[in-house]
Amino acid sequence: MSVFRTFVGGMRECGVDVMAREFMRTALPPVLTGASRITPATAVRFIRRHGQRLLFAAPEEPFVAHRMANARTYEGAEERTFTLTTEEEPVFADLLSAYPEWTTVKDLKMKKKAKVAFLTKLFNHGLIMVNSSNMDSSRT
């Protein structure tokens, strides 16, 4: 009977793995919700150091190219880019320089509404992590 239990136990774990893989394949990326609202005390940082690159089409036309939405296998996907305003560009550069440290929203040099819109844009593109817990405990 113990051989049967071992066999069934292994099959159950395999079934859970199959279901988890299917979930990961079909799950939507994260979106800001009420639980992860950006406040002045919220800390943010890029997910990866080399996941994004600040580029310029012209001196006053900054944009970001990133790889955070790419598939694991190459399928000829389009380049992932989005534009920045000239106000957002230095803040983006500051966040890049601060990596891997967390930066609080209140420390960013932008107007409050512009900060929230900018950080929401970065979050929706999958470039930043948001930490609403105490900054001191997140650094350990």
C-alpha cells in the first residue's frame, strides 16, 4: 500500500506543477491596485539593472526601450518602447543610478501628480517594484 501512496503522491505534485505552469503562461501582468497605491512613503526601484535603456530620438525626445515584456523564446516580437517627457527623463536616470537601492516617492524631484503618473507608467510596463512597507526593514 505504501508504494501506491508514493505513486499517487508523486502524481498529485506533478498535477499541481502542470496547473501552475498553465497559470503562469496565461496570467496577466501585475496592475496597480488599491493595495499597491503609490504614496509619498512608497519605495520604488527597477526590477533589473539592465532591463531597460534610456535613449534619445532627438535631444528633447527621450524614450525607453525595455525587455520586460519579451517572451522567453524569440518569435520576432516588436521592440518594446515608450516615450518619456523631458521632466521624466532626469527622474528615470536618477532611479537607474540608485539601483539596487529603494527610492521613496517623496525623494523624486517632480510634482506629486506627475510622480504618480510617471511611476504608474513604469509599473505598468513592468520595470519597477513597489514597496509600501517600512523602508528600514526592506534593506535587510
